[in-house]
Amino acid sequence: MPPRDAAPRMTVPFCDVGAINRELSPQLESAFRRVMSRGQFVLGQEVDLFEREWAAYCGKRHAVGVGNATDAMIMMLRACDIGPGDEVIVPAHTYIATWMAVSGVGATPVPVDADDSFLIDVNKIQAALTPKTRAILAVHLYGKPCAMEALRTIARTESLALLIDAAQAHGMTGDMLGDAAAFSFYPTKNLGALGDGGAVVTDNTDIASRIALFRSYGSITKNRHEVVSGNSRLDELQAAFLRAKLPYLDRFNARRFSNASKYGLATRGVHHQAVATIRNRETYRQKMAQRGIETMVHYPTPPHLQPAYAHLGYGRDSFPVAERLAREVVSFPVGPELSPDQVEHVATEWARP
């Protein structure tokens, strides 16, 4: 029997972005040379072509590339004329950027607790609505799809915009993307750039036109307030890299599904993360590290308990499911870069005590 401090027989990093990019290095190098030779680096042909290709992939009429996903959400909300005095329904269990986008337009995030699927509990939305509610900003967290039919029914009945934080949902299309959806192209995403980037997709021409205005210093006066924007454009080089990677997205998502299936963690969706709930999480993660497996926590502190949102007055036990998930969720390596041996190692070890 090996000593306790012996090195693990195999190591499995949580996410190896370098390995993903090395697999596509010829395509990425070709994209780089194409942009360099053309000499057009801001809002050029690559951005235009990527927007068309991404919109077509998503089954939407329009895509507008911007600098990052938070800006994409802010512009999406602004394009729907949401601002000071308005309320937006958000999940209690999500990355804080979802809430920050709502705050970024001067509106108030109104949280709704999660259910056991990790997603917003649609049965609790009605109780959170007020005359100030203007939109639902749902999140396909971990690449798991929300209950869109129920969300659409609520939005239609209450005359609300149905917006999607799709930062972890590359591969979802059509009605899964609501009235408009904001994507992230951060390097670790299912479709990741070699830097930062974001986009909004929508069938609504007015929303797309406003976002195209906002991303380049535009301003617009609509109803109750004036919206002034700054500079947040998808980089031409990053658009070229994304175009090179897009044809492989479905293939890589299929690998993610296969990997999650071998762990017994596969669900509907695109498996940005493979997530389970584990009691005594830190002790468990230490044991996994000793076995060579890196895990992560998404996310350890719910937004309503972070200092930035103390002014909203939510204390502990306000959203018990979200708070339990924050204590127990563990994310496992699931990316398309994993070797069969690495996947088998995680599959063998993760359920051990």
C-alpha cells in the first residue's frame, strides 16, 4: 500500500483551456493571420461574419457582439427600457454578475429561490412580482435549461420581458433564448475566445439596433430616462477566433455530455459544468485533490449575502435552497479536453467517500 503522501497516479485539472486551443491551433493560427493581413481590427468583417453565423446557430435573427457578458446583459436590459425604479426577477443561486447587470442599469434585482435542479423555482416567481416588475432575467446555470414554457407563460401573462443570462448555455437555441439572451465568450466557456467577449442574440430588430448603438458611444432617450452608453465592442481578432471554434461547438458539447454521463451527472442541457451537492464539502474536496482531481465551487456565497447587496435587507435563511446549494455544490472536470483515462479516473473516484 503506497504511503499517504504519495503522488496520485493521475492528475485531472478542472479546466485546461490550453489543451482545447492546442487541438484547434491550425484553425486559430489561420484566423490570426487572416486578421493581421487584412489590417482591420475594430468592428470589421470578422465581427460582422461572426454575428451572422452566431445568430444563425442560435436560431435568432440578430446577434450583436460586445466586450463581455456583463456589458451584454446591461445593454440588453437598457434596450428593453429597464432602468431606475424598475424591478427585475433574478435567481437567488447564480453568479453575482447576473445581479450586477440589473444594478448596472439602476434597477433592483428581486431574487427568487432555486429548486433542487439548481435553477430558478418558477413556482415561486408569482409571489415576487410587484407593479414595478419589468422583466425576468433567468439563468441557464451550469448549462442546465430553465423551465422555459412556464417562464414564457408568466412573462406573457404579466407583460414582462423574458431575458436570459446565457453565459453558460452555448448550444441552446431558439425559444430557449427568450426575447433576448446574453452570451459570454470568456476563455473557459463552451465557446470561448482567446480573451474576453460577449454578444446578445434576439429576434427583435429594435433591441438589436439599440445594442449596436450602445456599444459604440451611442445614446437614446426612451420614455422615462436617457440611456448613455460607452465603448464595449467585440474585438475583431476574438471574433475571428470564435468563428474558427464555432464549427466544433456541437462536437465539444457532445464530449461534455459523454463525460458527465460517465459520472452519472448528465442532464438535459449543454454541460458547461458537471455539478453535484456534497455535504462536508471542503473535506471531500481535499480528498479529491489527494486523488489528483481538481474540483471547483460555483458559487460559494449567494449574491443576497454579499456585502454589495446588504442594502436589500435579505439575511440568512431568506432563500434556503440557494443557501444550501452555496454550502454544498461541487463542480467536477467535464471539459472536452479530458482524455478517456482522466474521465475514467474521475468517474471512479468522485462518488467514493
